[in-house]
Amino acid sequence: MVELGGTTAIATRFRRPVAFGLVLAAWIVGGWWLLVLGEGHPVDVRAYYLVDLDHPHAGARVNARDAFLYSPAFVQLTESLRLLPWATFRLLWRAGELAALTALAGPFTLPFLFTEPIASELNAGNIHLLLAAAIVAGFRWPAAWAFVLLTKVTPGVGLLWFAVRREWRQLAIALGTTLAIVAVSAVLAPGLWLDWVALLAREAAAPPRREWEVVMLPLAWRVVVAAVVIVWGARNDRRWAVPLGAFLALPVTWYTGLSLLAGMLPLVSHRPWWAQITGRNDRDGGTTADRVGRGEGRPGGWPRTAIGGRGSTPSVR
């Protein structure tokens, strides 16, 4: 008779190769699809490729063909990529989004490839999956939030997570990194930043484009709702509330924007897929002892699962 412990050991032994096999299958299918897709309908990635470094926001407005709406820093940091042929740039961009999905969904990447929002996101070549990956990474590396703030901007309401939990160091890193990038970029091209601020103000004052959106609320209301969701999540240790709030706070909730919700996948459990496969103990990739030593987790320095289980408290402070 096989004891439960032996069964668990066998399951653990095969967990990693099975997971890697599923990821490999997802990349075989996904890679084949991207190659067969060819040109497809790359409405967003084409805007990133055709943008003019000297006049990136000329004539730009939401839903205009090849309109570029992100910060000048984004243009400057991706300028070298635009030296590539269009077909190569397009393929690499879509592959980057597929890599982001893999990081978020792991062994479940393949079924998610067949969902319409994610398939449409990969086809269009937007940045919603990259945003989701940045938000998840931001719990461990807060500097990743710079990508959110310098592109879609309003999903940066997710930084309320750090403020509510009094994680001031993480908040300072996120904002400091963003400001450092802005400072360097503005020194190189101050006029572009004035143009971008004017573009944001103009679009904020424009009438709501509800016929294009999944969530039929004006942006101001959606940001308020997003803030409430994130504050609730921060107070109750629900990390998945951050990508949910970020989606609600998108400047425009395109149908492809639903793919940002993939960022919830590794956050709904205290042990996401990579922790379960590698045998590591916490959500950020370190062991519980590592996190306690760093003073991370719940306000006061103790994660929920540091001692015992959910809701437990340490005996010594």
C-alpha cells in the first residue's frame, strides 16, 4: 500500500517536467500561429514602429490610424528596435507579449491563447500583456511600475497598494525610477514632453467613447472604482485586486484590454505556478524566511503566511 507521502513525492517529481512540457506545447502552437498569422491586423504595433522620433504625437488621438499616445521616453527607449525590418519588429513584439503571457499563466498558457481577448491582443500587438507582467513584477521589483506610468498612465493608480500598506520604500522606488527616466528624457527632448502633456489634456477633455469600450463608464468614475478596489485589496492582502483595478483604470477599456486581467492569474494564490513548480514558498519567488528577513509582506513586516497560516500572528515582534 502506497502512503500519501509517497504519492505526493511522485507528483512533485513529475510536476516540473509536465509544466515545462505544457509551456513548450504552448510556444510551439503560439509560435506556429504567429508565423502563420504573418501581417494579420497589427493596428497597435504598427503605430509603435512608424512613430516619428522628432514628432511622435503629431495628429495623435484615440482610435486614429497609427496614432502614438505614449510618453516620449517610450519612443526613445524603443528607437533602436525600429531599425529592424517591419516583419521582424512585428514578430518580436508579438513574441514578447506571448512571453509575458507565459510568465503569467505558465502551464495554462495554451488554453488562454484560444481566448478571444488574448488572441486579439497578440494580433493587434498592444501592450496590455506587458502591462500585466509589469504589475506582477512590480510587487518584487517596484521599478517595473515605470513602464505602466510612462505608457497608459492611469493604471498607475495601482501604486495605492504600497501607500495603503505603508510600503514607502517600494513606493519611492517606483516613483523615483519613473522620475529619473522622465528627467533624462526631458533633458534630451523637452518639447516632446510638452506635446505629450497637451495630448493627454486634450484626450481627457474629449467626450467618452463608450461605443468602443468594455466598461461603459467615464474614465474619472472608473479610476475612482479602481482606487476603491485596490485599497480594499491592499487592506485585505488580495494582490489580484491590483491588475483588476489597473484594467478598470485603463484610459480606454478596449476589448483587447481584458487581456490585462491575465495579471490576476499568479496572484490569486499565495503560491503561484512558478512557486509550486520550483518548490519555493512565497509569491515573490523567495522563501518565507527570506521575506521575513527583508521585512516584507503585511504592514508591520509580517506576511500572512509567515507563521502558520492565514490570519496567524507571530509570537515575537
